Amino acid sequence: MTALESNGDKAVFTLDPAGYTCRDLVNQLADEWVELAAAAIWSAATARAYRAAIESFCEHVDATVPRAGSASLGKAEPDLHFAVTEWIRLLPADFSPGSRMPAWHAGRIRTLIARRIAHPDRPVAGHMPGWVGGPLGLRRGQSTELDEFTRADRKALVKAAWADHLAIQARIERGWELAQTGMDPSEGGWHQPANLLWAIAHQDGACEEIFRQLPPWRVMPASLRELLAEETQAGSGRRLLVRFLVRQLYLHNLDLQSYRILLMAATGRSPEEVVSLTEDAVEFGPRSVLLDFAKGRAHAQTRQAFSTAVTEPAASLHPSTPRLDAAGLVRALLELSRPLAKRSGADPVPLFLKASLNVHSLRIAPFDGAQDGANLASWIQAHGIRIDGPADIRRLRKSGKVEKAIAFKGRVSDIADDHSEEVFHRHYAHGTTLRVISGNVIAAAQNRWLTKALEGPVVLTEEAERSLGEPGSANALGLTHEEIEDLRTGQLDMGVSSCKDPFTSPFGRPGQLCPVAPTRCLECRNAFVLPSNLPQLLLFADHLAQLQLRLSPRHFHALWGQSRVNVNEAIKARTDSEITAARRQITAAGLSLQLPLAAHVEFDA
């Protein structure tokens, strides 16, 4: 029987070859499983997933391979390459459509076999090395993307985590103060909480010795019974008491859930990056902290600095409202984890290190976010928080992305600063909040272009031009009496139109002479098209028609599409006789389009 000790509280996983015909194959894969787990920091969930993959593949070999009893990775017969490819082909049928589990199972088996191939004393026969080096043979599958936490839910989570942070610091500080007043219980007695805390803090094997020395719960001394609730069951009393004492000195898994929430909210990073932080990844400055984040799945490392809020000393002792200060949180978590790291020999000090009871002994292990009874759902239930949707820590990461999207006004290049833009579009851009933001952005863009299209020139007929001097005409057109007079006398003539104020152009800075006149006059709200401008309008329309022949449709539409629409509409406002008279005037007077030199260079380029 192969036993694997994982980092979870439920520490031992077993794989018994006796239940299989292909015992040699089971032992070979189990050996790699155990050694790989020893070389990496595995959670209980990871260890369990690898065991499930081994069981699935070996059950397939037992059921389908002739002479399965002689199956071995070191033998060419029976052909395990055919067995593994056939297993991969049939694997999706065991799961729901689109599931990612088939690809994950196949990838785990390939990882174990690849590790065996890399060992010089463990031969792998047949075509198996070719399969390991080639395509997996399965698609990754799809998953239903999670929505982010609502702002109210996120606020409730952070508020509860902050309150828990203050309570944890106070609890452990009291525990160490009490332990310092104690002494060796073999000399001072086993019925004093201070002595028991002193033993747990200073002696290896203290928890086992406390179990041996304490009487049954029904005759437990009052000094110890009062530490737990009155309804404590007699069968579990001693174990709950020792666990309570351990938690007075060290962090446990539920405590670390609070710190994971706070650090994710403070940094905006993923759960994996936050939980993997160590002392070597932290560099404190006078008013900042520099953190080196590692993302194992992407094989990426990034460095990011976080400033510390400057507050009055009196106000920073015990703030009642959450202060998402990454530097302060990291410093506090380092101090809480340091005693555990010292006892376990962990160097550098991991920020997320927990203490727990394994049967009767003290166990120090990395944080396990999915631990039964101490996962995020358990933490939420323990704090009496009501949230909409599943209790999944990844939703908090997506909430941070939403806030970043709001801050950067939807610029994906700034939002996706810690991963690729493709990852953002695939995993983050689908959220409810971002859909609303995207809708608002689209609506604003449409409104901007619609407003721009409607803010074209004002076209005046001959009758309207004659009525400019009448009372009320200035207010109707938004002009002053001086501008009306300048308009009638041609003082504001810009060629294709007249302009009420060339120094307030929407295409230039305030006070700057319009930089785009007269080529963009027909797209400007300052323009007034008078009957006298008709010859220049006709020449401009002919010029755009020639330009359309020289540019690609997309290029012409982007640059001159709106101008062409506006000039055609302005010409349609004239009668056929007016257009004919304007054409005769152009021919008789030899008129040409009045454009500045820069515009000629642009058109001729």
C-alpha cells in the first residue's frame, strides 16, 4: 500500500495496488505520485486529484488490456501506449459535456509518466515517450465563468475579515502573554492554562503529552472546563480543549481565510499569488512595500509596490473600519507566521502558515483554501454573512478587476496589467458589472457620434437670409446683432460657409484660429451656409468626388464620409435653378475651390 502525506489536515492518502490486476503499473505511478508530492507543495485537493487520475487509468487497463497483470511502463507488451490513448478517447464520456476534468486527468497521468521518463534508472518502453512529448489528445473543455461579488457583498466580506484580523491579533497576543507567565507543567501542574500554553510554545510533542496527562472531560478541572462552552461533548472535550489552546498561540486555517480576503482586496492579485508569498518576496520601504508575486500556472513573476497610508498615530492603533494597507497586513501576517516557521524550519517564512491537530500531535502546514470545514464557505457561515451566488474566492479577484476597469475607464491594456488581454476577455470581461459599463461606454460613444453628426452647419435659404435683420432672428440662431451684421456683409465668409467665431472651433484649442477651415466647416456647429456659398459648395463636392476615386472606400469614409453627407445635404437645400445659376457663375468667373496650401498637400498626397 502506498501512502501519501499531504499538506491538508486530513493528511494521509492511500493507494492500495491489491485492488488492481495491474499492480506493477499502480506501484510505478504511485511512486511518482509520492515523490512529486514531496518535491512540491501540494494541497489535499491536488493529492486527491492525482490519485483519482491514477485510479481511473488503472481501472481502464484492468478492464481492457489483455494480460493486465503483466502491464508495466518498462515493458513493451502489453502496449500501454494504445491503452492510454484509448483511455483518453473514452474519458470524456465519464464527465458532463464541456468538462475540464478529462484533460486534467490525462495531463496528470502524462506528468507522472514524464517524470518517470526523466529518471535514468526507470525505463519507459514502447511509444509512451512520444505521447508524452506530443499533443495531449484532449481539448481543455469549458467552464461556466463566475460572476464577481456585488459591491455590497464585497464590502461585507472585507469588513468581516478586518474585524477578524483585529480579533486574531488580540487573541494571539493574549495567548503569548499568558504563556510567558506559565512554566513547565511537569513542575507547575497540568491544570493551569498558562502552563499548558507554555508547553505548547516551547516543547516538541507537548500536545501528545497534554492528551496523556489530562483526565477525561467529565472530571476535567474547572480551570480548564471554563475555556470551552458548557455544551461541549465528553467524547471530544479533550481534543477541543487542546485545539483551543493551540489557537491561542498560532494561526489556523479559518484565520488565514480572513487574511487572504484582505490581501486580495488590498493588492487586487489572484488567490494563488497572495497565498504563495514568503518573506523573501517582501521588501519594506519607509512608506511602501514591494511584493514579488508568482503565478505558477502562467509561470510568471511580477513585482508591484504598494504605498502605506499616512495616518495620525492615535488613529492607527485600532481602526474600526477596514484599512486596506498591504504593507501593514503583510507585516502583521509575517509576525504571526514567524513562530510557526521557526518551529517547522520553514525558510523563508511563508506568510500563510497554519497550525492544527493531526490526531494528537501539532501539525504545521501551508494554508489550504479548500480544506473541509475551514474553506471560504465555512468562514462565511461562521461570520453570519449572506452573499448572492457561490462562495468562491475567485469572485473577489474579479471584483478587483471590476474596480480597476472603472478606474481606468475600460482601457484593457491597463486593466490586464498582470496577465494577457486574451485572458481578460476570456475570464473577466463577461461579468455583470463590466457588461453594464460596456453598455454605458457604447451608449456614450453612440451619443457622441450622433451629437457630432447633428451638430453640422446651419443652412439658410434666401428668405431666411433676408430675415436676418428682423427682431428675434438673432436669438433664434444664437447670434449677437454684431455677428448678424458681419454675416450679412460677408465678414465671416470662410469659403464653403460662414463662421460665427473661428476662435472657438471644436477642432482646436480655445482662442486658437480654427486649424481645419474650410475643409471641416461642414462638420462644425459654428458654420452658417448662405446662398452665396453655393458655388464653393459645388466645387467642394466635385473635389470630394475626385478624392473618393483616389482613396480606398474605408479610408475615404473615415476621413471625409461625414463631410460628403453634409455637403450633399446643403446642396439639396437649394433649388435646381439656384444650382444652375451657381454653375454658370463658376464658369463665367473662373472660380476655383478656396483651400489653404496645407489642404492641397493633403489632397494631393
